[in-house]
Amino acid sequence: MIIAIDGPAASGKGTLARRVAAAMNYAYLDTGLLYRATGAKVLALGGDPDDVDMAVMAAEKLQPEDLENEDLRREEVGNAASRVAAIPKVRAVLLDFQRHLAKNPPGGKHGAVLDGRDIGTVVCPDAPIKFFLTASVAERANRRFKQLQEKNPAVIYERVLNELEERDARDSARDIAPLKMADHAIHIDTDRLNADAVFNAVMAHIRTHM
Ligand code: C5P
């Protein structure tokens, strides 16, 4: 059983996917982390995330421990991630890993929850349950701003908003696997819903589909 959760940056899909995976006792894969770790590797080498050869090499050399770095959450890394994510060869390298994990969840679990941008459309088009989360850019920037502010009181709201808008535009406009709702996905607009309400709605859908 595979549950696909897609949506733009800061739409709440990570929090939701983690909770759903725990409730179902499924494995959880945050696929954005793969692109973030690839982007972070290029930055650490002093490279340019638009440099195809370097980005592909970084993706090919990814190790599981690269996904555990706290710095991956930084907006600068999110930006580099969305640049490497527009390179078809980078996506091809990371695709196999995602599909393998979806079909062979670790720990003997019976299913997996994957979140990202193209899970329902490209990575797991046959997933029986797909969700597409959205929220207005102002609401998403607000949520991300509050999260970042806990760690860094000097964070500037306008910068967070601009970076989200830039990333959304790049993720939606790219030629390969753009952010797009899959046919038959369940669309949830989270603007006026808190995390508990979204979780309860999603679990109700899952139960009716099992
Ligand atoms: O979800 P998150 O914000 O961590 O993703 C970081 C970046 O990785 C996104 O902006 C997007 O460009 C890329 N990504 C992707 N496909 C996925 C997951 C993430 O292109 N399945």
C-alpha cells in the first residue's frame, strides 16, 4: 500500500505524512530531502546547483547519512534543491531509490507514505490513495516564517515569502515532473484547517479506501 502526498513548499505535507505513517505503521519517505541533500552537497563543494555534471555526481553519491543533516531545512538549501530538481538526470538517479523504497518499505512494514511534488504523477502513479495539499502563499510563508523564527529571531518575513514564491514558480514551471495534482488525487486546501483537522480528514479518506 502506497499513500502519495504532494503539494507546494510549506503546505504542511511533511507533518501530515509523518503522522499518517505513524498512525498506519507505514514507512515514511520525505522525498524533498533527497533533492535537498543533493543541493547541499553541491553547495558544500562550492559549486553551482545549475551545473548539470556536478548535480548529477552529487545525486549519484548520496548516502543515507546525508539525509540526516539538520542544515537541510535551511531555505538556501531548499532553493538549491529546487534547482537540482529541474535537471532530468538528477531526477532519474533519485527516481529508482524512491520507487524501490515505496515497493520495499524497510522494517517489514506493509506500506509507505511518500511526500513530495511528483509522487502521485511520476514516482508512484499507481498509488491507490493520493492527496494534494495546497494553501495560499501568504499562509505558507507565515507558517514557514514562524518555524524559522523559533531558531533564528532575525529571520525576515518578506524574504521567506519571496523565496517560497521563487521556489513555487520554478517547481511548477519546469519541464520535467512539475508540481501538478494527479488525476483522482484528493485536494485539500489547508488555509483554514489546522494540522489536526487535515490529519483527521486524510485518515477518514484512507479508512474508506482500505
Ligand atoms: O519538499 P521540500 O521543500 O523539502 O523540497 C525541496 C525541493 O525539492 C522542492 O522545492 C522541489 O524542487 C524538489 N522536490 C521535487 N520533487 C519531489 C520532492 C521535492 O522536485 N518529489
